[in-house]
Amino acid sequence: METIIIHTDTEKAKALKQFLEAFQVDYQVDDQDKSPYNPEFVKKILERSKSAKEGNTVKYDDKLRKELFGK
């Protein structure tokens, strides 16, 4: 068995898939645009980023540190 890796645009990929199917060739598509991150995690990060840009933040200073840790 041989492996052939082809990098092409969507339209050409569609034609290549049809060609391979016509010749009954097994193939695998690796979606490069798919994020390796969990979508729920990404959503939470984006929401928190937006919230921070709107000014919803807490400044960590000596006063807060003393309140939290008593030091």
C-alpha cells in the first residue's frame, strides 16, 4: 500500500474525492481547519476575554493578597 498526500483547495478536493470513489479507492480526509481544542473550552475563554475587555477584572495587589492569604 502507498500513501499519497495532496494539498489542494476545496473545489479540487471535491473532484479528487469523486475520482477516487469512482475507482473505489479508500481515502481519508484530514481537516486542517478543525481546531484541536474542545469547543466548550474555546467558548469559555472567548467569553472571559470579552468580559475582561469590558472591564470586568480584579486587580491582584497586596491588599487582595492579604485578604485572601492573611500575609
